Amino acid sequence: MGDLARMLLLLGLAGTVVTFLGSAAIWMMDEDRRIRRALRRVLKAEPDSLVIARGRGRGAGFAFESGLAAVAWDRGAWCLVYRIDELMGAELLIDGRVVARAFRNEPRRALDQVVSTASQVTLRLIFDDPRHPDFELDLWLIGDEARREATSPAAAIQEANRWLARSEAVLRRPPAAPQPAPVVARPEPARAPPPAATDNDPELPWDEDE
């Protein structure tokens, strides 16, 4: 009887440990947390603003403390980092049509319609980079209603519209002044040692015996 109780106790403990480790793994591998960790790492600061395309493994954020903006995909496995002043604008697209936008040195085109249903809601960020000029986050797609954490197209549009307002605030900030080059102190040139005295040196005192 004692062996049976001991075995049941060990099985119960093993089940608890497995459950705990599984829960910890699920928590650590959560899409939102992985993207947030990746952006925090490349931004070198906590993001002041963050947007995540749930179910697509994509996200974007910026941090004023480090002066950087970054985008991430593949759940944070890949990131691109920009200077925050390289952000040129942002657009909100509904079913492939631009309905709101904010660009540097341009008046903001605000969302002037109420949209409750859509097949696709996309936030597009534009950067001053010829290699990677834009980055799209699909905040809502057909089929998202089946996901557990899904909200609605209207909520996705509101989130994208808030990001447009944040982007406009970033675009209004004056560009950071270039930092002066650090002054490097030059070492003083080494002085040559005085010439060694020789017997032919006229200033060398003569010995009276010689």
C-alpha cells in the first residue's frame, strides 16, 4: 500500500511539473510577447508605441529614448531598425483603398468615414530607405473571426487610426541635430633625447692634465 501511494504521489508531482513547464513555454512563446521582446532588444529601450498584427507574426514600434523605429516579422525572429526620423509616413488601407494617411510636411488626411465591416484592414509604414521603403501590417483579414483573440474590423481600424495619430506626432518632431564628432586628444610628440657629448664637443671642459 505504501509503494502504491508513493507511486501515485510521484505521478502527481510529475504531472504538475509537466503542466507548469508547458504553461511557461506557452507563455514565453506567445506571439505578442515574442514580438515585444524582439522590438525591445533592437530598439534598446521599451517601445513608446507598439502595434502588432496578431496571427501574422508582425509588429512595429518606436522608442524616443533611443531615437529608433523598428519593424519585426516571423514573430520577432527578423527585425529591421531605422532612425526614427526615417519614418516618412503611414497609411490606413481598407480593402486595398487608402482611407487615411499622415506624411511628413503634408497635412494629415484623417479618416472621415465610419467603417464597421471590412475584408482587410492594413497599416502601411513608409520609411526613407530605398532597400526597404515600406512595411505592411494586416490588422484584420477574412477568417480572423475564428481566432480566439480576434476582435473586429472596427477595432482594427481604430487601432490603425491611433497609430496614424502617433505617426503624425513623430513626423512633427524636428529632426535630431547631428552630433559633433568626438574630439580625440592628440598625444604630444616625443622629444628627441639631447645629443651625447663627445670629445670634439667644444663645450666639453678639458682636463688640466691632458
